[in-house]
Amino acid sequence: MHIRATGCLILGLAGVLSGTVEEVLAAEDLSEKNNLTVTRPTRPRFPDDVFSRMFPGLPPFAPQTDETREQAKQLGVKGSILDAEDNLSDPKLSITEPTFSPNNPNNPNMTAGVTFFGQFLDHDLTLALKAPLLERTEPRRTTNFRTAEFDLDSVYGNGPTGSPELYDTSSGDIKFKVEAILGSEALSRNGAQRFDLPRDPSNNNAIIADSRNDENLLLSQFHLAMLKFHNAVVDRLRADPANVTRSAQDVFKEAQQQVRWHYQWIVLNEFLPLTIGQDRVDEILRNGPRFYRVTDRTQDSVFRSPRREPLIPVEFAVAAYRFGHSQIRPSYRVNFGAADGNEFFAFIFTESAAQEGDDPNDLRGGKRAPRRFVDWQTFFKFDDVNFRPNKKIDSKLSTPLMLLPGSPVPAPGLPNDGVQSLASRNLMRHVNFGIPSGQAIARVMGVRVLTPAQLAELAPFNMDKSTPLWYYILKEAEVFENGLRMGPVGSRIVGEVFIGLLKADKDSYLTVNKNWKPTLPSATPDDFEITDLLKFAGVVPPLQ
């Protein structure tokens, strides 16, 4: 799902330089520069926070040449075999009329919001700034500016001292800044006031630790939910008489740990089983990773000493975790409006330059307007009526992703280098990074291998016998799992990286106390789901 490298749309930004505040042109994960700015750049935790290879002994799926790169680009353009060819005449009918998106079938096992939670996770794990789209790229010389941990550094930044612009201390406690959306009460059920990320009033840029999380409205509203989740945990701790005399710093640290552990619980016990299957999660937890070297002791000219911290492999960042791109629908019901029949439907992106202004008719980020808030009842199952299913994992991408806005008119978080198809960008990076084929990895893993006949649509591209890993992973989910979850290769890569990172993190609940159970209020005792998080954060006003 991406959906941190994207599941998910993996388009983003972040800062590169350390030290003083500077304007920094940002970049998507493993990609080119774009037009967003970061007001407080970040730095890698260690100078050797780079990317690695999970299968270093396997050759690239194809020669790393301009010809191959162009061929990969053409495979992903609008109208290609990857294009779902959606009818984009009406965002509401795109959802309610099956004939508008016949190549985007429903996945009954997931709700629509899982994709965007997956994208949020991606942005918590990886951020690369220098990976040119038109030349070879070496993983070991590509810096990861996020920590390879589920630690929410994309939310907390460098903490209250290092990133004071993120925090509000006016209450005496350390909370995150959030801002009310003026006029939202008139467009919200029961007159509920809605909120947005804090923004620079001069340019509407979000003031958050990772501005990629303002790339689309759904993601920005989930980031907002995480800010409010932290604030609600602080309030709960402070309401306990035992904490009355504790310092703001102590309460902050305990709140941060509670937020992180409940978030990690969701990752391991909800998101990952939905994505790869509980049976596979249990097997990796029981036996450990087989192919992901969590502690990479390889020593080369990049490292001055053997590596002891986990690295993110490019097979995960560039390929496997971008499975979520196939689950993004052309449009969504964003909220229910103030009354029946007043819902806000919108396409995820439109290419029209007319979409500029404070309130465009698509879901691009970097905007604030009274109707630009999310009713999460559409995206997760709070009841049996209002939620919408996710799309299956398969080898089709929604048409809006084939022509992303950004060129020639800049759009926040979106590419302005002329290659506007998300599929083309993914496939071109396979060439640049020398990613092995899906077939080669499947053989090493000892799992079923897709046959050339099952990949016959790739024969004109000479990729039916040696297939780009990303496409292979989408296809194996479609063929072997009916699109309901990832297939054997994709599941193994994503599952091993997720669980490997949680076990390698000395501060994760899985390492500190593997028997820990959630302590915050939830619908089911000793459990905690995304719906519980959103409710506790106070971002799910009732519709009735």
C-alpha cells in the first residue's frame, strides 16, 4: 500500500540539510525534485542511513540502458495495459456506477482508508532525495532521511526542542498545533467544527515534520488525526491525579510512547494481516526473516565500519510496498456534508490547471476550505452502512494516476519533471536501481512462479519472462490471491521488512514487552484498531 516509499502514492517531500532553517526543494521517495518547501530540514540519524538490497546476488531484470528505461516508461503510460481506463466524467458515478470503473473491482476484505494508512506508514519509514529519474542509481549511495523504524518521526520531527514550530505549549503541556477550518461548521453534520494541519498563511504550506503528508487531502487529514491523537493522550494522562505534579516533558515522553506503541500494534495486528494474511504474519513472527538482513554487516567503501542499524531494501521501497498504488480509486466520497444529498465527492487528482485556488474539485493537498475535511465513516468500518470497500490489488491503476498534475502547472507534492504517470515512474526506477525480476526472486524464495502465459500482456515489451518486480507483485496478487491480499513474493518482502524493523527497534513494544496489550479505550478489550485511534483522537463526529 503502500499506499512510507509510497504503498500508496509515494510522492513527497522533506528537507536535506542540517542546521539553520532554509527553503529546500523537496522530492518524492526515490525521485525527482518538486515544488514544495520544507521550513525545517531534517537530517539522517546516521551518515550511513542508506538503502540496501535484499537480493544482492540477483542481476537486474533488464539492462540498465536508456532503451530499457524508455520501454518501462511506455509500459506505464495512460492507455497502456496498466491503465484501468476509468470513466472520469463524474466523481460520484465513478463510485456508485460499476460500469464507470469496471477494471477497479472491490476488495471486500479491506475498507477504502487502508490504502492511505499504508501511505502514512510509508512516509514514516523512507525518504530519499537524490535518485534521478533518468540515470542509474546506487542504493548504498542514496540516503534515507527517515528513521527505519515505526517511530513516527514523520509526526514528531526532532521533538519539542528540535522542531518547536510543530508544538503548542500554551496549555502548559506539550501538544501539537492544529487549526480550525473557518466555516466548516456550516458544511458538517450537526454543525461540528473541523480542523486542518497548521499552515503558513503566506503560502498554505503545512507546518508538519514531513510535508509529503500534505500531498492529498485524505493523507493530510490522517496526519491531523495523529496530531490530535497525541493531544488526546496528553489530556488523558494529565487528567489522572497521579500525574498532576509531573513535568510537561515527562508527560510528553509517556504520551509519545503510548502513541507509538498503539500505532505499532495497529501496524502488526491490523494492517499487516489485512495486507499479507495472518498466517504469513504468524510464520514470520515465529521463524523470523529468511531474506531480509535486518542487521547488514556488509562493509564497503560507503561504510567506515560494519553496519549495525537496519536498512530499507530497494526491493521493498521501489517495488513491493508500492502495491498500494493499485488500490487507489479514481474518486472518493470525502465527507457527507451538512445534510443528506450534500456529500463531497471528488477525484483523487485531475490534470486541469483550473484546479488551482483554495478549493479545487480534486483531492490534492496544500489547500484549506470549509468543505476540505474527511468523514472517516466512509473509509473505515464504524458501522455497517457508510463504509466503502477498497479496490483489489491487481495489475490496473486508476486512470488519474496515469496523468498526475504538476506539469506545467506546479501542484503540491506532485512531479513537475514531465513524467506524470505514477506507473511509468515506478517502472523507470526499476531500471535505475537494477531491481531483480519477480521470477528470479520467486525462484530464490521457492514459491510459485508466474508463467509467461500468465504474463502474456508483457510479451510485446519482452518482459513476460523477466518482469519488473512491482508489476510482478501486482500480478501475483491478482492471479494467486484474487486481489484480496498480496501474493507469496510481495507478502514475504513486506512482511519480513515490517516485522524485522519492529524487532530491531529497541524501543518498540515488540522488543520492550512482547506481551504488552493496548491500554487506551477501544471497542474490544486488549485490542486497538484504526477506528479506535480515530475515535479517541476526536476526529469522528457522529453523522446523526
